[in-house]
Amino acid sequence: MSVGFLPERKRGLWAAAFQSKSFALGFAVTAIFILAALLSFVWTPYDATALSVAEKLKGPSTVHWFGTDHFGRDIFSMIMVGARTSIAVAFVAVGIGMAAGVPLGLWAAAKQGSLVDEVIMRANDLVFAFPALLIAILITAVFGPSAINAIIAIGIFNIPVFARLARGAALTLWTREYIFAARVAGKGALRISAEHILPNILNLLIVQGTIQFSLGILADAALSYVGLGAQPPTPSWGRMLSDAQTMISLAPHMALFPGAAIVLTVLGLNLMGDGLRDIFDPKLQRSRT
Amino acid sequence: MVPYLLKRLISLLLSLLAASVVIFLVLQVVPGDPASYMLGMNAQPETVEALRQQMGLNEPLVWRYLTWIAGLAHGNFGISYTYKVPIGELIAQRLWVSLPLAIYALLLSTLIALPVGIISAAKRNSASDYGIMGATQLGIAVPNFWFAMLLVLFFSITLRWFSAGGFPGWNAGFFVALKALTLPAIALALPQASILARVMRSSLLDTLSEDYIRTARAKGLTRGQTLVRHAVRNAMIPVLTIIGLQFSFLLAGAIIIENVFYLPGLGRLVFQGITQRDLIVVQSVVMLLVFAVIVITFLVDLAYALVDPRLRSRA
Amino acid sequence: MNRLMKLMTTAAVLLAAGALAPAFAANTAITVGMVLEPPNLDPTSGAAAAIREVTYANIFQGLTRFDANGAIVPDLAKSWDISPDGLTYTFHLATGVKFHDGSPFSADDVKFSLDRARAPDSTNAQKGLFADIASVDVVDPATVKVTLKKPNGSFLFNMAWGDAVILSPKSIATEATNPVGTGPFKFVNWVKGDRVELAKFDGYWGTPAKLDKVTFKFISDPSAAFAAMMAGDVDAFPLFPAVETLEQFKADPRFAVIAGNTEGETLLAMNNGKKPFDNIKVREAVAHAINRKEIIDGAMFGYGTPIGTHFAPHNPDYVDLTAQSNYDPEKSKALLKEAGYPDGFTVSLKLPPPPYARRGGEIIAAQLAKVGIKAQITNVEWAQWLEQVFKGKDYDLTIVSHTEPMDIDIYGRDNYYFNYKSDAFKKIMADLSATTDPAKRSELYKAAQKRIADDYVNAFLFELPKVGVANAKIVGLWKNQPTPSNDMSEVYWKD
């Protein structure tokens, strides 16, 4: 997958990236869905929310490429608009996780061994220990189901992921000589974290961000599948699947296409993540996990 | 070792306490009243009030928390609002479904993932390695509830080999019950197996590059012998960690799958508890799941500390 | 010799019977599918329809009961006398009745059950049914006298409800998990989350049941319900959750599709106490914006009878008022303009979990959008619906089916969630409760129906259908649902 990659050639990162086949493939797949999502703002084959009960449960055809659902809505259009919801939810959730998790992790690393460190890390463990889906269900039970609350629920569980990663990576950096030098020069922990540590762990964060992004898509699908994501009539992939479930013997196409959309998006993001990891850290090539 | 153990134990207890407070408080703000839910649309306000009184919902918040915690410490979870039976009994019944399902799924995933991961590592960069890694990428990307739907469509509705859901109970016969758990276990195992295979592969590749493996090879052991005698065994530590984590995940994470297949497991119990506002059940089950994860993590940490004394100094 | 012959013949008969037993056994057991599991099995302290679907007429019996067509017939009370002033009901009880625990049933149990239901600390979900009772007196073990505070034309009807069944004081503490009644079936086992098993009660006082074993199996997932029916895991599914698959069952000679009525008036309820629905013109506009046929086709796959008021169409007193709120989007727009909303407005639409509400809601939102009303959908669980909509009246629009029989009186209740206030309607209700003459009652019911239709209190959608699937060889299942019940007492398999 990434065999042809030779970092010594010192091309631009971008060019190097496309030397990685998995990155290129993943990027292409992801780009298709992002473009579809963007395109849906200005054009879809049909209005994704327009009902036409007479046209319900039609199989794929030249008229409706992916067929219609139980209300006669065009599934292709719904998938395009649904991409928008899924990508937005996952993206913002990762953003929340990074924005809160990275500073926490850096703080903990800077104060390694202190009470702050202990409290942050134990709190992280605690969040990890909660069954994520159940908590997400509880959150929506409290605040009502909506895309926003799905974002918050997923975002919360992203925080410890980034906090842990940031702390772990930062800890190894704190032992480096140039950090020591900076300390001797009188720079404070905050400045060192921001100026020296953060830039050096950015690669790691981007890789993890891509992975979390794909997990976010899956989590959003699961939440909207149980009815806790974006509310109708806004199409969402997970809810399309739960609608499809009762009709699965009657209209399997209702389940196949949204499911395939989820799989492809997640696959694309994961491949991108793998590719990025190879590019940033060639040593890791052998152990892609 | 003892101070380390003590420190970890205190932190464990603090974590559990914190978890119990969080769970209890979150459930207090959940809108909806179990008594109103049970009595429906025609109930008179004083009837609802009488039922609330009977359920003990009118006690002060702190008192209810303390009663709950004191009960937990004695292994007494309280009485379910809706089912009106001891929650411990409910949980025990559900565990007879959830636990076997988790074990079944874990066995499936381990039995598939380990050989596949080993082959992939042994034949690194071969066509089969790429094939396997591609397949595992796909396995990770598939939402398990969607995979479950496809399994139902294919094996239950089209082929009619398996029933589409439900659980007849272990009294119906071991194999009958096992059969009912098969599709759910497969649906749960697929993503887990994919992750595990990748961990197995990378861990094995790491070990294979260690010096002692090279020494072993230099001593004249064949590639296969080295792999089996040294590398695989040493590569198992991270794999076992992941298996441990996956087990607690499977116990709690089967909630959607239990819903798809209509299995009377723990996840379904919580889910129903939330819709019926049987919050006393919800808080106890969630607490139990959190307890399981925290304790498993603690035990894993402990095992590491025993293996690697250096870890004791940080913690 | 003769004796020996007799013995041998007896043995042969017994053996033959033994050999035949499995064949018979297969025909005296039934597995009935239900969507929801009952939270417990005590119908006197919980509103869940599922409790009644398991226990009504099977385990528990009341003084009177509903028959399959909704008529009130004698049950534990063989007959009754009503005093001329309508205040005293003397019930003559059936004799030789035993509870499933073997203890005899008597007038004391009736007094106990009715007094318990109306006690201050009662947790009976329909406590209102007993509100008019002044006292319950035991005359002798087989006679009980109930005195009312004021005449109540619906008293015998009230006593037929699942909430008014007669329990034994001995088993009262464990009723929720181990119900003990007087019915033709006794409770055997409950595998939580999966099934409840009942068996024929040999000591039953009435006509014995034809079935030996009844299993209620809980399958909430529509596709699992479909597969379970197809595979024969379930013999009957009286309230089948996957209406979309009914065509497949109709085409299959192994199955019979049973379509009947429930008592569920399905409404698009409007908050009459809140802008903009406090304006009758706006409510009328909503009524004309709704296309009932599209909703029934799209959400119910064609099952369901359109209604124009809050009354069951199969009731003889029903008035068809659907034409008064016909689908007319132009008229709707004109009315909105008159009401001062030429560009429409935005409101919330809260939808509880049943498919009629969730699916119907999406269709209604689209229909309202066509006349300029933007309805923002929020899906809520029942607990939230009860808290926010029903109790808190914090809603604009919602969809719900009112499944209690003859419940038009809810429009006269103070503080009901519709926020509908009409003295004219309350007057009709007051007259109704003071009237016992059937012809006059019928007139009053009709007047009540017209009153709420003229006030466009809610948009009346359709009568919720009871659509079931069963093995074609099963006889005796209820077609309609006058009250939540799966009465198995007369069900049998034909060969």
C-alpha cells in the first residue's frame, strides 16, 4: 500500500502524500463524499425531503438511481444531503475533542506527576470507562435528540483520546535537550508547550484526528440509527438505515445504499489516516495498525 | 510494590465514587417521571403522587443517593420501578444472555483474528498480507448494526437458516440457544476481529525485529520455529490487553446489536430502562459496567506493574 | 376374567391416548406475538396496554367485561339489578369461582378490589372509573351492592375495564410478577425480555379454554416480527408492527390477515391555548391542509379509517364529519391570510415513538409546508412526551392516538393538554353523565362530536386500525380491539 514511498526525496509533503497509495485512494474516496456533500447545497437530483407517496419503495432505476424510500423520496439525493450531516457532525465532534483534549494533555505533561496530572488522567480513565453509547443516549434523553447533541455526545468521548495522545507524546519531548535548553533560557511551561511541543506533535494529532473522524462518522450513524441524531426531515444515514430495517425484505435497496455510503466514507478516512501515518513517520510503516 | 498498590487502590475507589456521583446526577436531570410513565394519559395527579411515594421518589436527593450506594456496597441494587422485582435478579437474568454473547463474539473474533494476523505478519508485504489488511480495513469500516441487518436479510429472511431475533433461553437446549446467539455474535465479532488482527500483526512485526529473535534465527531455528516459539508468545501482551478491553466493550457495546436481534441482554435492559424511566435500573447497570471497565483496567495495570517494575514509579 | 379384560381395555385406551397426545399437544398450544413487553402483570397499577394484552380475560376477570365486539356482558357478575334512581347496583356473583391459588372467590374480594382501586393511596391508572362509587357493601358471599354518589350511565362500562378486575387480597403483594386471578388461564412463567407463559386453569368456573398453553412472545422489531411469523415461531400477531409487509401475508395461503378497528382516535393535536393555534381560523386552516388519504397510504400502508371528529367510526353514534375538514390547501391558505399569517409561521411538531406518529409526522410536516406552515419535527420518547406535552403543555403540534374507548369527555377536562376551553362542550358532558336514556345519550354524543369538529380543536386524522396476522388455522381471535386484550378463552386450532 505504501511501498513506493521514499521520504528522502524531499518532495513537497503533498506530492509525497500521493506517493502513498493508501492515502491517495482514501483521499479520493473521502473527496467524493465531501464534494457530494458540498454539491448538495446547490444541487441534488431531487428535493431530498419531497414526499411522493405514490412513488414509494421503487427499486434503483434510471429515474431514481438508488431507488426511493417508503415515502417515495429519492435515496440518491438523501445520501448526498446525509453526507453533509454525517461529515459535519463528525468533524465538529473531532474539533471539540482536540480543542479540549490537547490542552489538557499538554498541561498534564507539563506538570507530570503532580496532582493536576493525576486528576486529568484519572478523569480521562473515568470517561473511557463509561459505555459511550449509553451515555450518548442519556445525553439526548436529557437535552432531546438533535444533531447538536449528537456532536456533544461524540465530542466528549473524543476529549480523553486526544488528551492521552498529547500527554504521551509531550512527555517524551519534555526529556529532549532542546526543551531543556528552552527551560534554561527561562521559558515557561505554557510557552514551551505552545512553541515547541505542540508543533512537534501536530503530525500525530492529525493522524489521530483522521481516525477519530472516521469513528465519529460511525458513531453518528449509530446514534441516528437509534433515533438520536439529526431530526427528520433532515436526512441522515443512520436514520435511513433504521427506516430501511422494517422494509428490508421488501426493499433491500433502502438498506444497501446508505450502508455502503457509511462504509466507503469510513474506509476512505481510515486509509487516509494510514497513509498520513506512513508519510509522517516512515518507521511506523511496518506496523500499520 | 505495596505503596504503589495502595495508591492505585485509592485512586480506584475514588474513580468508582466519582462515577457513581456522575451517573446518579445525570439521571436526576433526565426529564420524565417513571410514575407518570407507568400510569399513562388518564391518570389523576394524586394517583401519580401516590405511586411516586410508593417508589420512594419523594425522598431527598442525597438520601436516595446514599441509600443506593449503601445498597450497592451490600450487593443490593434495589427494586425496579416497572418490573417490580429486585434489580440484581434482572441483571443476573440478562447476564445469562450478555455474558455468553460477549464470550461467543470474543472467541469468534480471537479465533479468526490471531491466525489471520500471524499469517499477515509472517508473509509481510505479500499478496495475502495486502488482502488481509484490506479486508480488515473494510471490517473496521462496517457499522455492526448494518452488518447485522445484512446477516438477517441473508441468513434469516432469504435462507431461513437462523431466526431473525429473540432468545429462547438456555432451557431450550444449549445448541438451540447458541444458534440464536450466532448471528449477533458474528455481527459483533467482525469489527473486533479486524482490529485484533491488525494489532496481532503489528505486535508480531515489532517482536520480530527485536534482537533476541535475530539471535534465535542465528542459532539455527527456522523462521516458523522462531515465530511460534518466541515471537508469537512475546507479541501476545498487547494483544491480550486489547482482548481484555474488547471484552468489557462487548458487554456494554452490544446494546444496538441486542436491539437489532431483540435479545434480552443487559444493553436492552438499560435501553428499556431509559425509555420507561426505570432509572434505578439504568443507574445500577451503568454503574456495574463502569465498575467492570475500571476493575479490568486496574487488573491490567497491575499485571503490567508485576511484569515491568519500572512502571511502578510512574503511575 | 371380565375384570382383566376391562383393565386391558383401559390400558389400551390409555396407551392409544398417550400415543396420540403429541398430535393433540401441537394443536392446543399457541404462541402470540406482542410488540411491547408488559412492565409488570398487575393491570390495577399501571397503564401499559401490554399488561392487559396478556392478562385481560385470560388471567383476570372483572364484574363485567367487553366481548369481541365491544358490548358489555356479564363476567364474574352473572347479573345485576339497578335501583330506579340509578344509584345502587346489586351484583349477583358467579358461584364456584376459584382463584388460581385455590382460594375461593367471594363478595369480599370484590369489595377489597374496588375499595383498593379508589383508596387515597391507590395507584390505579384509571382511578377516575371508580370516582362515582360512594360505598361497596357485601350483602352475602354471592352478592355485592355498590352505591354511587350520582347516577352514572357508564358504570357497567367502567367495570369492564382491565383496571377494574377483581384480585385476591392474599396475592396482592406479588400480583406484579405472579398474577393470580379467576380466569381460564393461570400464570406459569415469565422470561423477562422474551416471553410470558400461561396454562389452562383446571379449576376454572366457566367454559374451559380450548387451548392448554398460551405463550406471549415479545418482539418489538418489525422485521424480526415478520421473520418470526414467516418461520412459524409465532402463530398469531394480533397487532402486527410491520404493516408494510402485509401484502406478502395476504398472498400466502398459510396466513390470514385480520384487519379490524381499535378505539384509537389518531389526532394531530394543536395547543389551543398558545399562539397561533388559539385562533380558530388557524386551526381550521391546519385541518384543511391535511390530506388524510396520503397519511393513511404513506404511514399506515392503506389501513385506517379517516375520521372527522373524536369518535370511533364503528360506534353507532358516530357522525361522519370528514367533509367539514376536507383537504383543500387553497382554502387553508386563504384562512391563514384571514388570520393574519399570509406567509405562514414556524411551529414545533413533537412526535412520540409509534410508527403512526413518526411516519405520519413526516408526511404532515410536508403537507403543512405546502400551505406555508413550517413544522419542525422533534422525536420524543413516551416519558418525555408525557412530561413535556401532556403534563407541561409545552408544545405546538403533536400526533397521538387516544386509545381509551369512549373518551370524548377529555375535551371537557380542565387543564387537559389540548388547552381547549368550551363551556358549551362541558354542558353537553354534564348532561350526558346525568342521562341514562339511550336515545338521549346518543343525541348528546352526536352533539359533542359536532361541537369539537366545529371548533376545529384538533386535526382529526384516522381511527387506528388493528391489523394482525395469524396462522389461517386459528379460530376465535378478536377482529377488533374494543379494549387492549388478547382474549384466548375461545381460541382453538381447526384441523
